[in-house]
Amino acid sequence: MEKSREGTYYAQGSPVPETPSSGAGSAPWKKTRVVGTARPRVDAYERVSGAALYPSDIVLPDMLYGAILRCPHPHALVKRVDAEEALRMPGVRAVVTGSSPEAKLAWPYSQEVSTLLFDPHCRFEGEAVGAVAAETPYQAWDAVRAIRVEYEVLPFVVDERRSMEASAPRVHESGNRVKRESYERGNVERGFAEADVVLEQAYRSECELHTPMELHGCVARWDGDRLTIWESTQGVYRVQERVASVLGMPLAKVRVIGHYMGGAFGSKLQAGKYTVIAALLARKAGRPVKLFLTREETYLAAGNRPPSNMRLKAGVKNDGTLTAFDFSCTGTGGAYPAGGVALVDWLVRDLYTCPNVRTECTDVYINAGPARPFRAPGHPQGSWALEQMLDALAEAIGMDPVDLRLKNIPTQSQARAGNPRYTTTGLRQCLEEGARAFGWKEARRQSAASRTRGHLVRGVGMAGGLWFAGGGGPPSTVIIRLFADGSVNLNMGASDIGTGTKTVMAMVAAEELGVEPEMIEIENADTGTTQYATASGGSKTVPTEAPTVRAAAVDAKGQLLAMAAEDLRLDSRDLLFEGGTVVSARDPSKRIKVTEVSALKKRGVIVGVGYRGPNPENRVVNPFAAQFCEVEVNTRTGEVKLIRFLGAHDSGRVMNRLTYESQVIGGITMGIGFAMTEVRVLDRSQTGKLVSRSWHDYKLPTALDAPGEVVSLPIEIDDVEANSAGAKGLGEPVTIPTGAAIANAVYDATGIRVTETPIDPMRLSRLLAGKRKEG
Amino acid sequence: MKEDDADDKTCKGKGGMTRRGFLGSLGLGAAAATLSGKLLSPTPTSAATQVMPAQETTKLALRINGRTHRLLVEPRWSLLYVLRERLGLSGTKVGCERGECGACTVLVNDVPRYACLTLAAEAEGAEVTTLEGLMDGEKLGPVQQGFLEQDAFQCGYCTPGQIVAVEGLLRVKPHPSPEEIRRGVSGNLCRCGAYNHIFQAALRAAELRRRM
């Protein structure tokens, strides 16, 4: 079960080679010199100076610009496409449409469902209909607008709550249900009978858009039968695999480069249609093509976090023992199978000890753009329901919300077959140490006192969390080259999506090799020149790549010591490599500089290879979290001001304290958007079209919405069982509990349970007015 | 200039580029684009002016980071397009091309502006400063150094715009308050959510600048 679920996220459809075992595993680090310190990024200079070339920055000689013609209707059949006029327009060098022979390609929307690249049946607004390449983007868009398309407009459904109604138009001939998944353990009815308090509540979270700052797209160039793509992506190897398979090319002939990328949050794990279209246009025109979507196109066709309509019934005894959860959810991944309810029930199933749990999740089709994995798929939604429910249960039995959670901490994964043990469960420390650092009890007292004074009322809230994955695993290969002057080249396929991957890996190599991180240069994210890696997603990049880098460093070091042993006439097991010198452990006077090692001087370079070893059997590696926040609600306007936030996170060993803190701040900020500002609005009755088409209408948190203070409190537990770096994932857990913590704080301040996102002034002032009326 | 005026400049929507101001400048730009001869007449002319076809190019001299660039542009080309795709100054990023995100922020005569909403023709005669222009040779400028030290970014794509916005703020407010910093970068979205580190970086940058 968990295997297939994990497969749906960051490795689906990717041919995953086995890597050899990493050989003898390295013992955990006892004392570290570099790992765990706070260091600016190794590529910070490039990023702040403008020297970093992102894929959208690439300008090639003779390059054209591509633009895609998209269906303006939520549901339509393309009857006729007339591109005659477009072809004659100034600067136009290539046009492809559904009738172009080179475009008759199958596009795999999922493992089960494929359509044509330019399919006449457009099931969502923004589906690709044709494309143009021209000398300038302005000319390309002129030509796109000049293509005449005759559509047969079909009836649509864009509201997942109405998709299963008998009168709803069918998105697919087979009907609108994608699938229904259910899960059960224990006996829920008995659990409710044993409870002292049973509560039931409906919750809804809105559809969110990823909107990374760099647009989705690529530059494509052909050299004969060889294709090079610079793509803004989380995983160059996955893009390579998809492009090669759609175009029917050998993998080796497709090179994908993504040295830098400007954000993704799950929406760039895979090639898009735009990647293939750019390649087709480039081949047809015989010139390189740059094709980046407009912001509006990304809103329509580059993924989203599905909306979730949830219901949760929960039972608790007066002593805080949870007796039963009964959960259901309806969601949608849009017009194609795209995980519309993926993992929404996971926290209900696995976060707290509960013997009786039943969940049922229904995924339906609507006429809207397909979802893509969005930072911790399903989890913020499930947390929105579960953590608000826990808060309500705690109040009902007169218990502190932190204590209720502490009462129900699991040491094993209850939802996985055989109930495997967690390698580490830092949930208790996250809750206890987080509450202490936040001053939870005192803050609760103070906020209660504030409520008797005027219209500005304070409230505090908290939520716990875990992330379903986050342990990483094979395959991964890393090569470390140690040059004759002691400097190092680290070669890995993984992308640094902004999380600081390159910096952490340089620190790991520096730790193991006894050199400074500045001596290490990194080549990464290029299928032509760097080693195989899975896409950077699922909070698995550090726990996957760090042990692999360490293994490569150990291999390189072993070779160096063997060479030095010959010069020193000592046993290599007696030797250490520190600060550019090989030293005898027993007699430190016996030493040789790395630049003097004769075999290395002769050979020029040592090549160390590291493979990611397997994860421990029958164990689960999950990161845990607790977040606390304080809000101030203006009861006249419904505005919520975030006074402060604290994130207590158990993600194993802290690799870089500075980038760790950045991740915590960033995850919380994104969670604020989920809870308070972000809604994809579709016009469900009149046109079925997207209404929130820009950042003016789809609101991200800005600098003015950032909390007054964000504190990162690492709960550092070296997870020695998990991997040789002792680290677990961080990128996703940091955004999971945020929304629910805010909702709980707003409840604490106002007595109003906001069960639907977003908690914005419009909604909250309405709820406050309703409450005043009730008196 | 009175202190109040400076306040007005820095606080109304990111250091000077207000929505109303933009609409005004767009009006001027559109009018300039309709002129068949010289672009950017100081006064918008009447509707009777001959309309210039979109693809007709015209000569333009742009002053960017202290150097003059002479080039042929279509009147509709944005300053952003010219910087990135024609002059290779890719430090200025593209996020939305509709004045929402600030990734393309540049200084026009020291005032932060969205390059996506500025026609290249509008920038003639002005001193344009991009991220690259904040460097001292290969050495980072103080704002860039502040961002580096405080890890005030993650993916780094909004970062050039944030840095230029902070630079613009510090040019009129060398001692900004925390609230002024928030307002100064409030026209620059960061989806990675690095805001709290950006605030720290701006404070650090102010300190480094004062030492120069």
C-alpha cells in the first residue's frame, strides 16, 4: 500500500535503476566540524550577483520564441484549425497543430490515460491546441492570436461537489469518478461507543496554485538527432525519460540541463507538454526555441493542490484517549487522474494513536487543469481537519490541546501493514520543547485576558504533524573527484530547488574529507554529465543524497590513504586525511601533503564513487513537527494579524542551521497562504472558466503578511537507523501544521471555528457578524 | 525635498511605482508608441497622430548601469524584454509580465520600477540600474552581501528584484525602520517565503552601506 502510494508521487513512471549496495556503511558522525553549522550557501554569490543562469535566462544564438495556443473553453471539441494566416505573419518560422504529422504523439496524462499531444477533445480551459515559433515572443503571440479555431463547445462541470450528480456533464465517457479508496482498522462503531465525547464536523480547503516565481518552460535545441533541453525542473532525469519516451528517442540522445531553477513546490517534477512542444517547434524550424509559459498559462495548465471536501467524526475519552476516527473526503485532480485525494487521509490514519479508524476518499473528474503534487500532497488539507478536530476535542474534555496530543503519541506506523516502528519519533519533543520555547501556557492565559479589552483580541493555536515520506532511499549515485592539489569536484544529478541541497552536499563532502567547503565545486542536474538521481521532491533529497555523497567521499579518501601509505610506508588503516594532509594517527610527525602523494601526482585525480544504500527493513523514516502561533484578530474588520510563529521540527540531524531556518520560515509562509489568502476560483455556473487569473486575484502572502517573528526550533535527533547522515526530510513537514495552527489560534481569539479556507477578512467578518447576532 | 515627500515615495506601493503611477506612465508610453518619428515626446500628442505598425523598429539609446546601448526596438517592447533577451542582462527576472510580482524590478533614476510595465522607449533618457549594476566589478554590493549573509532567499529567482527594491529604499532611507522595510519590499513576491530573512538582510545591508 505505502509502496504504491509513494510511487504516485516522486518516482511514478520513472524507470528506476537499482544501484549497487554502498558497501560497508559508515558509522554515524560523533563530532562534526562542518555539518550542522550555519553557513551561507555555496552558490549564494551566483544567486545574488545575477551570475546564476536559470533556464529562463538562457539565450542561444539564432534562438526563436515559442507560444502555445490554448483552448478558451472548459470543455470543447476542436473541429477545425486554420493556421494559414499565422504562417504568413512576420517573423513566424514554425507552426504545429493537431494536423501536423510530427505532432501526432501520445501524451501520457497518467499511467492509465493517454491522449494526443494536441487532442481534439479539450477537457479543460488551457488545453494545448497548437503552437508557434517566431523571431520574438511578441510575433509569436501575434501569430497565436491569428490562428482560427472552430470549437464545438460542450457542457462542463468545474465544481467537484457537483461532479457526481446525475445531471453533471461527463468529463470522460467512462463517467466522472476516478476512484474511491477506503481504509479501515479496528471497529469504528465500537470506538464511538467507548468515547465520552463524540464530535463531527465538515471541513473544506480550497484549491491552491503553486505559482513558483520562475515560469514553467524550457529552451530546446537540436544538433542533428541529439536534443538538448534547458528546463526549469526538479528532476532532469525524469524530464529526460518523459521526453525520450514521447518522442521515441534513446535516452542518451536527450540531454536535460537544469543547473538552477526558480521554485516548483512539486509542479516541476516532470516534463510538461510545453517541453515536447518546444522540441517539435525547434526541429521544425531548425533553430533553438525558448518556450516559457505566461503566468496565466501556468494557472490553467501547470498543476494545483486539489480542493478537499472533508468530514471527520472523532471520539475521545475524558482522559484524552482517542477511541475512533471516521473520515471521508471528496477531491479532484481535474480533468485527468492526478491524485485528487492523494494522502488527504494519511494524518487521520497515522499521526495519533487510535485503534479504530475508517477513511473513504473519492476522487472525481472536473473540467479543470490537472493537479500536480504540491508540497506535502494531501497533508495540509488533512491537517486542517484533524488538528482543528483535536483542538475541539481538547476543549470538550477540558484538556490543554498540547496535552491531548502528548497523550496519543505513536511509536509505530499504525496505518502501514505490520505496524513497523519509526526509526525516530520526535513528536513528543516537538510538542513539549515547542510549547516551552513558545511560552504556550502563559500565552494562553494572556490571550484569554486580552479578550475582555476592545476589538483587538489575541489568540494562540498549535498543531502537530508528520510527513508520510521523508526518509529518501536508493537509487542515487555520486562521484567525487579529488584533484592532485586537494581540491574536490562533486558530481551529482540532483537539482537544488532552493532548499540548499548543493550547500548541504558540499558540507558533507567537506566533513568527510577534512577540507573546507570552499574547496569543493559542484556539478549537478545535467543528464549529460552528472550521475543518476531521482527528482528533488518528497523531502527526500538530503536523506537520499547526503549518505551517497558521504559514501563517495569515503571511497575517495580510502584510495588517497592507500596511495599515501605507499609513500609513508605505513598501514593505510593508521592514516587520517585532515586539512589537505595525510597524517599517521599514531605518530603525527609522519605526514604527507596531499600535493606530494606520488601516485596521485602521477594519476592527476582520484575518482570516488558512492551509492545510496537501502533503508532499514521494517522501519519507517518520517519527520515530525509541531507549530505554535499567536494571532491578533480585529473583530470590527475580520483582519487577522500574525504576531509570531514557532516551528519545532524533528527532521533528524540538522545539516545546515541557516538553510534549515530558511525552510521553516518558508514553509510557514506558504502555510499562511493555504490558510488565509489563496483560492483558485472557477466560474462554476456561467462559463466554467478560471476567474483568479493573476497574482492580483490569486493572492500570495506578501511581505506585509509575514508574521512579526518566526522562530525555528530544531528538535535534533541524529537518526542513526535511517541513514549514514542521520537526516530526515524537512521541506514538506514545515508547511503541514501551519494552516490548522492559525485556525486554532483564530478560534482561541474569537470562539469561531473557521472550517473553510481561506480565513480572510470577508469570511471572518461575516462569521463575526453572525456570532454577534446570536449574541 | 521634505521628509514627508520621501515617505510618500517609499511607502506607496514599493518605492514609487504605484498602480496609479503606472497607469499614468502607460498612457505616456502608449502615446509615445503611436509617434511615427521620434519616440517619447515630452507631451502626449493628439489622437490624430499617425499609427506606427507594431513591427516597425525605431532607434533607441538606453543608459543602463552607466553605459549607453544603442539598439533598434519595436515600440511595444518592454524594458524587461530588451534587458533580458536583447542585451543579455538576465539578472532582471521575469515572473508575470503584468506588474504583480516585482521579479523584474530595476531602478529608473533611483526609483524602483517594474521593467515589465515599462516600455523600453519610456526608459530613454533615464538612468537604469539593474542587479548587475549593483556589483563593484566581481565584488558584491552591500545589499547583495546582506542577502548572502542572512540567507534571504531560497530558489533565488525573486531575489534580484528584492535586492533592487531594497537598494531603492536605502537610497532614500538609509536608516529604514522595520515597517519601512516591509513596505519597501511589499511589491516583490517571494513564493519560497523568505520574507523574514529578507527583512534581516535589509537591516544588514543598511549597516554595510553606512560603512562604505
